[in-house]
Amino acid sequence: MIETSLERQALADRLEAAGAIRTPAWRKAVEAVPRELFLNPGVFLPAGNDLWRPMTAANTDPAEWTRTAYCDESLVTQLDNQLTANQASGPVPGIPTSSSTVPQLVLEMIEELGVEDGHRVLEIGTGTGYSTALMCHRLGEDNVTTIEVDPEVAARADAALEAIGYSTWTVTGDALLGLPCRAPYDRVIATCGVRRIPYTWVRQTRPGGVILATVGSLLTGTGLAKVTVNDDGTADGRFVAHANFMQARSQAVTAIAGDLSSRVAYPDTERRALIAPTDLDEPMPAFLAHLEAPTAQVLRVGAGDGGALVYLFDPDREAFAELVQSGGDWVVRQGGPVALWDDIEGALCRWRDAGRPAIAEVQLRVTERSHTYWIGDSSALCWQHPLC
């Protein structure tokens, strides 16, 4: 085993300087847990042209492997739900489906969770197991339960945990439905994204307990929600930051593909857009688009004959919008039972009129039947999403 105590201390220094580490107990955890063990058998690094270059611990100079393991970046460990770095001989295409999250976000979330000695924590989305190991160091392995839907990912995480002396309660199964019977938990933390917080999680959390999860859609926008469970089985809170995680597989949406132009061939209306779709490249407008149209997908497809093209599709409502850049303006063509871009554009205009409130001003209430989101006291910035 490579000695990495200096690298762990340097990582802790950087995280503390960035404000991600705020308490001595979590600094000790970072200094104690070797991140490199949780990257076996290897990682995929961006190689350009939508390709990924495999790097394995076995075939890489130890110094280079150590530098990679302690870089301030997320490191992809699996592509397309199956491919690992030791199975690839050269650059390969693929969609990342498991990763070791950038350490700063890991520690910011763990600190935000507000755990105390004796707390029992449920982690949804084991991934590499690095954050699991940090929590085991802080709370003890008997107080940490972790769930991973992919058996092979779970097996690699278990092996790494056992290598440093932890044998926590790892559950392989559906991270949304197959929750273990060790509830109620004091804290629930999800290291995968969900479109909505499943009410199952609320039922598994004691009154006064906290749930921390990334809510939204990677095809529109996401935010980090922190809610506290009430005695009546509801949960209330707010969003504390923008954050992105890979979507939970049981809630992941398959991106619409194929001949997109044929899907928008017969619009009902055409007009000049009041807001450019490029505004959705910013985190807050993207998140508002999710609140307004939670089942919509935003697809950027480069340039058409007249300029840049952006498509929006809402399969649940059978609606679409096509936005085409024309000089300095955008033209929007829409079809279906709802005017999809009208809805999103309206939400963005109301948000601008309210002074562009930040994500921290978005509040959330979770019940067995719905999610309700609102900003301030205005009914113009309020959204209700039924839980089906």
C-alpha cells in the first residue's frame, strides 16, 4: 500500500481553507481515510471528443496515481452501468454512471448534515464508499447503513471499507424502495440525484431528523435540499446550494434521441422568445425550469441552418418547443396541449421581477401526496408536484 498520509493532510488543509471542513472530527476523518483505496480498479479521465481514458492503479506510476487520487475533482469509476477502467485498453465512449465525488462537495454535504455522536445515518448511493468510510470514522460502523443499487459497485466499496477495517451495514437493492429495517434514522443523505424526495425516506427518518438530497433533473436543473421531518410525517426545509449528482437509476430519465426535427415538425404557434434559452445554462434559471416543468427535457443540439438550436420536450404532457437563434433574437415554435416555453419563460420573468432570489430562498414541503416549493409569500412563485 502506498503511504499517502501527507496527501491526506494536504487535502484536509485545502478543504478546511475552502470552508468545506468546519469541525475537527471531519478533518480527522479526511486525514485517516485513504481515498486511493476507493478508486480501485481505476478511473476514467476525460480524453476529448466525448471519450474517456482509462487509468488503473495497477498500470500507473504510483506517484501519478496518488496525484490523481488526491486531485480536487470528481473521478469517474464506471461507464454505461458496467464498464470499469480495467476492462478498457484505450479511450472509450460512454456515459458516467458511478464516480468518486469531488471531495469538497462530499465534505460540504456531510458538514451540512449536522451529525452528532450516536446518530444513525442512512446513506443512499454508496458509490465508491469513500463518504461511507468518512462517516464510519466519525460515527462508528454500527451507526452507518449504506445502500447501493449496483451489486458490483457495492462489492468494490465493501472491499475498500474492509481494507481499512470497516464492515458497515451495506444493502444492495433499490435505493428508493428497498430500505432496511434499522429505522428510524437520525440523518439520511443521498449521494445520487432524485427528481423528488421519495416519501419512503421520510417514513424512515425520526421526527426531528434531517434528510439531505439533490433534487431536480440533470436535463434541467438541480438543488441541494435539506428538510427536517415533523411529528405528523411531513418534512419542511429549504434548498441550501446548487449541487449535481448522477441520477438515481430508478429515477433516471432516458434522454430523447433520434430525429428531433421530426418531433417538432408541426408547431401550433411561433413567436419571438422573450428570454433566451441560453439562460438555462445558469444554475438558478435551470432549477426554475425544473420546478415549472419537472418532466421536461432540455436538449442542445448545436447549430441548425439559421443558428443555434435548443429543443424542449415534455413526454408526459406530449408538448414540445423548438428555439432557433435568428440574429440576436430567438424564435420559439411550440406544440402540444401546453405551451412549454411559455410556462418556463413565465416562471423566469416572475423570478426576475422578484429580484432574482437565490436558491437558498426556495422552500420545500414534502407530504405523502406532494412536494410543494415556494419563494417568499407570492403565489406567483409557488409550485406543487404530486407524488405519483
